[in-house]
Amino acid sequence: MRRILLHFDNRTIMKLHFLFLLIGVVTCHTIFAQSPAAEAVRQYNLGVELAKNKDYQQAISAFSRALELNPGYTKALFNRASMKISMKDWKGALADLDRVIQVEPEHQKAYLHKGYIYNQMQDHHKAMHAYTQALKVDPQSSEAYLQRGTILLGLKEYKKAIDDFDQVLELDDELAVAYYNRAVCHYHLEKYYDAVNDFSSALDFNQDPSKIYLPRAKSLVQIEKFKEATHDLTALLDMGEKNAELYYLRGYSHLSQGDTLPAIEDFNKALALEPNHENTLIKRSMVNIQTKRYQEAIDDYTRLIQKSPDKMGFFINRGIAYLNLENYDEALNDFNQVVSKNKEDHHAYFNRANVYLRLEKYDDACIDLREAARLGYNPAFQFIREVCR
């Protein structure tokens, strides 16, 4: 069965879900001054209040004043790093976090923040190292496993990613994003039943249905659960999602259940949205030939040939449609085109022989039939026995 690829470029069908670190003010806690370093504490508390109001630059200034008074004040240093993250000052935040770790090597949140920063900087290997360090401090950190697994997923290291998502779900078996990301890994590893199960679990634990139905439908198609796939695709279309891929997949699912008319309707809708959607044109043209709508098939194959002139199968199928309309000249043109490009294509010889038989050019037909037989096309032998001497 033709494999349907799952792409993560353009829509949809399916974005990687990160459980982003909570940064900034959530890490800030007011401390009541009870020591000789009262002014440092006062500046720290001021920084907390400014952070709550999202005045990050002034919060940084307050935390900096606290650090001038008390250079070992790791809470102020950590929160200043959080403010710098909020302002996307990655290098400044990393410098502060490194200082935090120098003073407190077991500061797990500092490693988590470093992982987040490196990920934002697209330095995925350093991000994974930071999350690994966080796990050394706290082996029960589902957040570190989730973030590291998501990076591995993005790097297409699917088996390693699954290991991390397994750990996440051991610690929190209701985390929808972990089920979703693991499902994506299973899909890419062609473990479609596992993918369906994990997509369903993500849905059970309140993952957005609009993010689930398409990838689950693609997985269901791969295991030939066409009725269930049709259900998911219809639900997504009912939500207002309208794109060619959805209609194509539902049309394909209808067709696989023997429902030709709904399939044609969906293929037509897909092509109304995206006139050159190749998969849809291919399927609709095949259905048109099967239902003897030969001119419609010719129109579709002509569009496919214009888009992909090097795909000889389109010429053969268009030639067959011309042959059935008794347009022998055009049929010969298409089969000749294939033979000129690939002298080993037995389908081209066999179908060209059929044209010659219709034109009562028996010698030419027999030449082509014998060539098709030489290339291993078994139906040619029967024609040779009946036609050629």
C-alpha cells in the first residue's frame, strides 16, 4: 500500500508540541528583609514587583543592584536570568545561569532554563546536554525528559525520543503532549497501531482535537481503517478546517470503501482548493478511467504531465484513455513518448500493440507484443498465440 508521508513543514497536519518552561515572574518570590543585607533584599523585592508588571528592564536593574550589594545572591541572579530570557537576551541569560550553577551546582531550574535557551538558539545538542544535566540533579523531572524527547523528535531520532516520552508518561500518565509527541515518533517508525493508540490517548487527556484528527486519520489509513479515518476527517472538516489534503484523504478513504461518488466529490473539492494537488489528480484520473469517464481522465493526466513531464506512467494512462475513445493517433503519441524514454517499459509496448491491432497493423502489433513478452509481461504471450504467426 502506498505510504502517506507525514510532513511537519507546512500546517498541519501536525506541529511539535513543547511544554515550554515557565520563566520570569513565576520564579520570583518576595523575601522579607531580616538581615544586614536589607537593601539587597529590598532591591530584590522591588525586582519581583517590577517583574510582575512585566517591566523586565527595570526588574533587571533592581536585581543587578541587589547583586552589587550581595554578589552571591543566587535568587537575584537566577531571576535576572529569567528577565533576560523574557527579553530574549540569550547570551546574557546564559552568563547569569552559569554563575548560578557555579554557586549552586544542584540548581535544577538553571539547567532547565539553559536547555530552553539553547533550544531557542537552535543549538539542540547543547540543549539536550542541559536537560541531561537537569536529570542528573533530579531524575524524576518529567519536564526535562519531555523537552529532551521533543528535541530528539525534531532531530528525527525517534527511538531515543520514545524512550524519553516513556519516562515522562511513567511520571505523569495524563500528559497529553507526551502521548502526542510519542505518536508522531511511532508514525515515522511506521508503527501505525501504536501511533493511533497514542493519538487517541492524547485526545482523551484534552489535547486539542484539531491537532489530533488529521495525523490519527493518516495513521488509520495506513492500517486500512478507512471508516474510522473518514470519521476523523469529517469531524475536522466540520470544525471549519478546509484544505486540499483533508478532502483528498477523505476521498481516498471513501474510494477504499468502494464509495466512488463521495470519493469523486471530495476529489473535486480538493482540486477546487488546490488545482494541481498531485495525489488528488492521480486518484481522480484513475477513478475516471475505471468509471469510463475517459475524457475527464485525459484532462487530469494532461495536467499531471504538465506538472511532471518525466513521469512516464502518466503518458501510459493517458494513452489508455485515448485508446478507449478510439483516438488512436493521440494514443500512439503517448506510447511512443514512453518507448523513446524507456525501451524497457513493457506496458508501453503492450498498449501500443493494442493500438496497432485496432488499426489492423498486425505486423507492428506482433513486434511490440514480442518485445513486451521478452520483457516479462505475461499477458503478451496469450496475444502472441492468438494473433501472431
